[in-house]
Amino acid sequence: MQRVFLVLAGLGLSVGTTLAKLPATLSNAPKTKSTAFRPGELWYDTDGNLINAHGGGLLQVGNTYYWYGEKRAQHQEEGVNVYSSKDLYNWKYEGVALPPSQDAQSDIAAGCLMERPKVIYNKKTGKYVMWFHLELKGQGYKAARAGVAVADKPTGPFKYVNSFRPNGNMSRDMGLFVDDDGTAYHVYSARENYDLRLARLSADYLTATPQDSLLFSKHQEAPALFKTGGKYYLITSGCTGWDPNQASLHVADHPFGPWKPLGDPMTGPNAKLTFGGQSTYVLPVAGKKDAFIFMADRWNPKDLKDSRYLWLPVQFKDGQPTIGWLDHWSLNFFNKPSARPL
Ligand code: DGJ
């Protein structure tokens, strides 16, 4: 094994290149600076450890990006990890932003599930606000609650605030979206995932207001909402547990809809199964027009910490977002429209 490392280092390959076929237990990859995204391969942080941030989302603060995601053991959920990066390729581990509580009475007692964490910044309160899908310890996916935590800094520590069913609705897979005017929304799978709903958040982002509507009833989860050209786009997945399925794209003129279906945004080989992944977030790339990164998880239910990250550029064909597979790519992709595969 030592020889493999030496050979890779000798070739100057970036982390996550050829190691993909090796077992994930093989930690401490060579600390080479990465200059490309390699969807589905092993991604290491700047300490050489595998990045453990699943079902995640990003937040940009100044010139730094923060990546929040589920910290997973083989199956166990161990809280929310946070990483930071200035270039989106190289990620520094900043620690556990929100650990499970050691208090057995807490909603987030160790053994609970904290899935799909997303963090937004509230300009009025100066707080970083995290929402996540919370399942209470020992209850499987029955509780179906949204959990909220706050922090003064993007790296935390986050303080758990509350958990609830927004306006009484079950709330499982979820995303957050902040509009240009600072209004924030919680988009979530409700009614056993048959309904997709959207609730406007309170001014402090700590709770859902009664402005809460059904978007559509199509048995969808994994919502990722983004906006461009005055239109709102929503990517969702079907509901097949950890198994991949077909993605859906919807468009609207307002977060509350009406949402018009645009079909499957994925194109090319393995598109019908979202390239083996499930949506989690769409990142607007700072300083680049119409540059968005689609982020998905390729879940590995046998070893959840070894679930892989699929980050792919969103392309616009006839004004409509589409996503195709690339083995490796860099942000330069957004500078060269002619080089784009579509
Ligand atoms: C699919 C969801 O999108 C995931 O976040 C997770 O809850 C799994 N289902 C559990 O089966």
C-alpha cells in the first residue's frame, strides 16, 4: 500500500484521483493541493482525512466557503461537521459544528439523526442559523421534525435552539433558501414525503411562519432551490431510501409557485439515476455569472461515511438548467462556454 502512495505522489496526482478504487478506511492521502473536482472519488481534507459532510450545503462568508454536512460513522450519525475553503477544492476541517447532546433528555441526544444540515446568515441578528432534519433517538424516521441551532461564527459552536414540525407538518428532507431581499424559506418533504412544502421563515430565521404552502404532491425529497434570471429552480429526487433515482426540475416566478415541471435536468449516461447520486444543494459560485454547482450524495448504506460527493456544473441550454457528468472539472469550466459539452 505504501508503494501505491509513493507512486501516486511521484506522479503528482491530486488527492482523490486514482485512490477511488481503494478502501475508504485508507485514510491520510497525500497532501497535494487539489485544483479540480473529481465527482465520486475519495475527497480528502487538508489534513489528509476523508471529508465527512454528507447531505450538506455551503455558505459563503466573505471570501471563504463553509461546507456543513452530516458526520457519519459506518451507520451512526455523529452531528454536523464543518469545513472551510477559499477555492472550493481544498477543504480545511473546522470540527463538529453541532455535536449530538450527551443529555439523554435532549431532542438531539446521541443516537438521534441530524440529516441534511444547511446554514444561512441572518444580517439583522448577526447570527448563523442552522436548520436540519431531526429524527429523535430510537424512533426511526417517525418524528419528522425540523431542528434549529444558532452560532455567532460560521464554524460554531452552534447552540441547539428547538425542533418542531413546521405548522404541524411532518418535515424530513429539507433545504433553505435566502432570497435577494433577505427573506428565507424552508423547503421540505412533508406527509410521509408525498408533499413538498415551502414555509417562509421568521425575520430571525429561527422558526417557520404560518406562510407555508404545498408546492406539489409528487413524492419527492432532497430539495435544492436556487435562483437565476429572476426565476426560481428546484431540483428534487424521488424517494427510494439510499438508492439513487431520477431527478426532477421545476421552475417558478415565486418561491410559493406555481411550480412548473421541466422534467429531468440530468443528461448523458446514467442520467436517469442522477449519476448514482441524490441532490443536496446548488451553490451559486461567487463572482461568476450563471455559475452554479449542483451537489449530490452518492450514498453507500453499507458504510455511510464512505458516501461520495458528486459536484457538477449546472449548464444552461435554451435557458434551461441541465447537468451532465464530468469525471473531473474545474471552475474554469464556467469561463469557456464554447468548451462546454452541451
Ligand atoms: C433519503 C434521504 O434523502 C436521506 O437524507 C436519508 O433520509 C435516507 N433517505 C434514509 O433512507
